Amino acid sequence: MPDNTIVVAEDDKKIADILIRYLQNEGYETVWIKTGNEVIPFIKKNHPLLLLLDIMLPEMDGISICKELRTFSNIPVLMVTAKVDEVDRLMGLDIGADDYICKPFSPKEVIARIKAVLRRYNIHSAENTKHTNIYIQTESKQLVVYGNTIDLTPYEFSLLELLFSQPGTIFSRAKLIKQVQGYQYEGYQRTIDVHIKNLRKKIEAYLPNHDLIKSIYGVGYKLDFTPDES
């Protein structure tokens, strides 16, 4: 699936067609899902950029979908509702949606909201800066990999937090030490290798064919969401 795919979960075909046309004009790929029970399985198997989610889907409503999504995925969600007063109630429920928009709406407004949400996530269609199924939880200091939580030591979390801040950027051992430890001393650089080795052991159980933290020979490490070639 292309990295710039947006899922339109909407049972009204006319509305879905309009949204899809505007999204495609903006350069996004789209997938239309018209029943609620299809959303969760699709998100688990694919890695879309964002979910545009109608609250009144048949078979499984948007609130239930969003709550379940947040147990395993950090995908950006823009919730669509038919009632203005529903927005305040939804925000109060704290179901995990990133923004809400009320029908009837201007498709241009939806596009603007989507771009605003993606900016907050620092996700761009041309570059995969945040993987929706692999992310860190700052409050619990854990790594989440496809719904599986991995406990981290404070040092491991600090290392991952720095790597996640700039995916694809190569960090030298010296820079990792300075940013995480705050100071350097002779002989400490090799201990970074030990921490990275321990992190890889924890991650490989859930990503057996994917070296998330790649070694750059003679330089350092970088975070890479691209699966390894088999």
C-alpha cells in the first residue's frame, strides 16, 4: 500500500465519492470502506496514512472503532459526525480521535483538517516519518509494535525517543551519548552498542524480518521503517 493512502470509512456513497475525488486531486491514494466491521481488520493488515471515520457506520460504529484502534495503532483519525452538538460529547469521551468535523461540510474544509492533523503528526505523503503501527508511548515509556507493548529501560527509551524524532537520520555514537547522557567520557561509546543490541533483542520477537534500528558501519545508527529484503 502506498504511504500516502487515506481510508474513507463512510457508508454514504455520494459523500464518499466526493471526498475521494478531492483527496485524489490533492495527490492522496484512497480506499473506501462502507461498513464498520471492515475497518479494524483492514488497519491491522495495512498501514494507511490517515483514517477518515464516520461515526454512524453500519455494523460497528465509529466510536467503537476508534476505541479499539487505539489499543494497537496510532493512526491519525478524523471523525465525521452529523450533529454539531455531538462534537462536544465526543471530545468529552476522549475516544482517541485527533479531530472532528460535522456534516454538512465543505470537502475543502475536510482537506484542510486532514492536512492540519498530518502536520501535527509530522507525517507527509512523500516521506514516512512516523509509522502508525510502530511508535513510542511517552507516558508509559514503552515501545508499541503492532499492538504489542515492549517495556524499556529509561536509557533504552531515551535512545528510541531520539531515533524516532528523526527517522532515517544517521546518529553517530557520540551524538547519541551527548543527547541521551548529557556528557561523554572515554570508552562510553561502545556501551551504546550494548544498549542497541538489547533493544534489538526485545524488538525482533515482533519484527523478525525487520531490523528497525540499522547499523551504519563506522558511523552509528538510524531508525528505518522499511522492511528488510527477504
